[in-house]
Amino acid sequence: MSSAVKPPVKSALESALVAFLIFGGCLWLLVSGTEDGADIPAGRGVLCGLGMSIGLIAHWAYMAIAAKRAGRNVLGWTLLMVFTMPIASVVLAILLTNQAEEAEQGSRAA
């Protein structure tokens, strides 16, 4: 990309990916603590649960922001993301990335 400014859709998608990585990291910490069959400490469970909740909600919020910036139906996509996690998130990310790349190529050609 020749300009220093990222398209707003790509910025929101990157933030959504970071939020989902936080969710995944907290899930991994929670699952790895129960690997040996012992109970996990209450503090670790609470912190992992909070991290997973915050990461997932932030992921949905950033994906909704990306959908809004791309001119898509925000409510419909958000409901799909909530009920079909993670399928709709992946589909929306692919669609929005493709749309952003096409817009970028169109601006280069002009």
C-alpha cells in the first residue's frame, strides 16, 4: 500500500483479530490449567473467564464496526456472529478483506 493510512475496514479487522487472539490465549490458559485433572485456582479461572468475555465481546464489536464501515447490515451480521461463532466471523472477515483489497486496487488503477 502506497499511502501511510490504512483503510478503515482493514483497521477494524485487525483489531478484531487481536481481540480474538486474546480470547484464544485466555481459553488456552484455562484449558492448560486443567490438563492434569486438578482443579485450577479460583483467581486464574476468574481472570481467564473475564479475559475470554472481554476478548469475545471486543471481537464482535470490532467486526460490527468493520461491517458498518463497509456498508453491510450490522445487526444481521452481529446476530450471525453471536449464534454461529466462529463461522460468521470468518465469512465476514473474508468478505470484508476481499472488498477492501478490491477498493485498494481500484484506487491504484485510477
